[in-house]
Amino acid sequence: MTIRAGLLTALLFLSTSLAAGPVEDEIERLSTTFSGGDDVLFADAKLDTAVLIPQFYANRDYVLGWYGSANVDQLFAELNRGLEQGFRPTDFNLPLLYELQDAARLGDPKDIAIFDVAATDAAIKLIHHTVFGKVDPSRLDGDWNFSKPVIRQEPSAVLNNFIDGEGFSALMARLDIDVAQYTQLIKALGRYRDLVNSGGWPVVPDQTVLKPGMSDPAVPVLRERLMREGSAQEMAALSAQNAPEGSENTYDDTLVEAVMAFQLRHGLEADGVLGPKSFAALNRSAEDRVDQIRLSLERARWLMRDLDDEFVLVNIAGARTYFAKAGTLWSTRSVTGSAYRKTPVFRDNIQYIEFNPTWTVPASIFRRDKLSRIRKDPGYLTRNNYTVVRSSDRTPVNAASVNWASDNPGVTLVQQPGPTNALGLVKFMFPNEHAVYLHDTNERGLFDRSERNLSSGCVRLEYPFEFASLLMEGQADWSTERMNAILDSGKTTRIDLDKPVPVLLTYWTAWVEEGSVHFREDPYDRDTAILEALNR
């Protein structure tokens, strides 16, 4: 230890031991007088914890909470863990906090007090953002109905108990989101940030549509681009690459295989042909991908804290549905709402299953789609097994008596069970104001499409009977044989679940599946507003 460092250590010891009274006075003055945005003391770092900070220090008789204790190191460690989860240094005034710590080390009671209050502010912000998310989703989406977790204890008292007991890191460990998808996204964010820091990847020239077997100067750039990001599947294909000298520009089979893996990971037609959509995905920057992962982490904080072990999650943007049950994860391709008929983001509980369902055509679909078809094709209703009822009281109406030329004929269409029914042979009900649910479909070919945001708002499942069996598993008097008998009967049959299962309809444009990070474009154009709020 140098003489100067030793002297500094001694001065710090004297300033904290002899000036305890003055520091406490400064803490009391600061914590009881600032309004949450003291420009003089905290420059452009607006403190928005004007209630919690006075409570925190009053509960501890204005004794320092952080300075000179092990909690300082824990605080900085946890703030940096927050950065690993997609937050920014300015979210916690972290650069300023380091400066205030340096000033406090000189021993002035006022500087020590300022640092301690700023440290408390940073800790409270970290707790809030970890538990609730930084962005309030209800301000961006009027359909949002996910309830935020309730903190049943007084927050400042909880914070005091931990920093005077187990330590701040122990508190943050209690608040961790223990869901595999969240931890996988954190790891993915670190990897993509490393890619950004190392220069990202090259832009692939997109002047020519590349087809297998072609020779083009863009091919070496394409190969380098894929190797820079490289999922496991893509790298496995590229590792077999051993192009003969002079064929570096050839779009050969091994590179085609890597491209197809890339296309699958981005929800594109996996045909190995590089056209506008594939080039657009290839040439999104590493910085863009970092932001998409940060958005998914924020969306996960909104809804993944209070989940039971068993839940259903629909990723609208990715057009996939997942069922977490008994430590396993089942998934299926889905069809979700188009950009014009968006599937809403909300949470509910699946309460019952209906086999051989009828479909009551929503008024909006009736006006936009069905009315024009009926006018053009008199046989449309009979051929598709529709009955007509009066909208006011649901009494049957003879279709021939309806004035179909009217903008509002005053009737409702009900499609009867059968092979032409739009809901297929089963639907999963969680009654809600949006009239949205999960169901089978009579249009099976839609699942083969790479882009599946195609429905009128409801969610269609590729394997609905597997899903039904999983939902009903363990329920008394239920079996595959009984399900098949009900289906064969052709009669509409409702089966209640013994225990409702939570269903979360959410929207992620980046997620991790089978070890690879998947990305999608933003079909509802929602990412921009959330990213702007996340970066404020």
C-alpha cells in the first residue's frame, strides 16, 4: 500500500467515525426536504422516490444505509446484473453514482449523505424495475389486463431489514424471475451485446436473388455473415464447408443448409432462396437484435413473475402456443390475428373445452366478410352449414326472408358443427370481452406457412387434440376413448376443467427455443413504442 493510499484510508476512517453526527444530520436534511428531483444536489438525475426515501431513513434514524458497508459492493454488483437483464446505466443513475461515491470518499459529511441517498434511489429503482418492469404496459395497450404483483410489506421496511441483515444481494435473489425463458434471454442478450462490441456482422449485398447453385460475389459475404452470428444448426452446417479453391462464390449445398436453418429461425420460408425478406432479416443489425431481446426481457418481467407451474402461453408475434405442465414444455404452431384483426394481449383462464362447437359469426366479420359473399352466392349459407337467427332474440329466421341487400339485416349467422366449421372440432374457452379463444380449424394448410398472422383474432392450434388431452390429463372419467366418442357423435358437448388453467396471450419478437434465438418482424408494429419508453 502506498503512503498516499494509506493516508486516504486513514482519512476515510476518521471522517466516517468522527463525523457520524454531521452525516446523520445531512441524511435527515436531504431525505426530508427533497421533492424527488433536486437539481442542485443531483444535477440531471431526477429522483422519483420522494416517498420511499424519507420512510427508509426515518425507519433507521437517519443512519447511513450503504456507505462504508458491504452493501455498497452488493448494490453495484446487483445494478450491473440489472444491466445484464436489459436495463441501461442511466436507469439507475449509475454513472453519477460512481462519481458521488468518489466524492464521498473524501470524507465530507454532505458528500457522504448525497451518495447514500442516491444509492437508496438506485436500489429502489432496481427493485421496482425488476418486479414490475420499467415500462407500464397499460399505458401502451388499452387491452392490457395482467395484474401487477402486490407487495404486501412496506417496501422501505423490507429494504432496511435486508441491508441490515442478509444483505442487498439476498433481497435481489428473492426477486429473481426463476423461469427458464427469462434466464435464456439474459444469456442471449450477453451474446448479442458481445457481437455488437466486436463489430456485428457484414451487410450482405442484396441486388440479386440468390438461388442454390448460383455463383455470385455476395456468397463469401453471406458465409461470413452467417458465421458471425451462427446458431448451433447454422454453424453445424458451415463447419462441413470445404469449398474447393476457386468456388468461393458458389452458393453450394452446405451454405444452403445453413441459410435454411437461418430462415427457420426467423420465421421465413425455409427454401434456401434468398429474396427480399431473407435479405432483410440477414441485414438487420446486431444492435437491432439486442433491442429485440431487451424488449422480450421487459415483456417477460410484466407477466412471468406470478406464474404457476402449469400455464398456457401464446406468442402472437411468433404464432406459436406453449403449454408448461409438470416441468415439461409442449408447443405447437399456431395461427394468430392479422395486422388488421389483431389478437389482443391479455390474460385469462381456460375454463372449459367444447367439442363439435358451433360458431356464432361476430358482427364485425359478418359485415366485412360474410354479407358480401351471401349477396354474390345464394348457396353460400347452405353449403357452409350456416343457420340464420334474429340478432335481438336468437330466434331462427328463414334465410329467404332476409333483406341481404341491407347494410344491417338484423340477423346473426351460426355455423353448425361439422367438417366445414371454422372452429374445427374443438375450442378452448376462456370467456372474455374480446370474444377470443383457442380452437381447431378446417384450414389445416395455414400451418405450413412461415408467416401465420392470418386469423380474425382467435388463435388456431395445429394439434388441438393433443392439447385437449394434456389439459384433461388426470381428470376423472376422462380418456382418449371418451373424447373420440364425443367427436364421433357430432353433438356439441361442453367439458369443464376441474381446475382452470391460466392462459397468457403475449407478444414477443425474440425468444429462445431449443437453444437458438428466434426473431420475428413486428407484425403489429408494437416494438417501437415500447423501445422508446424503455430507453427514456
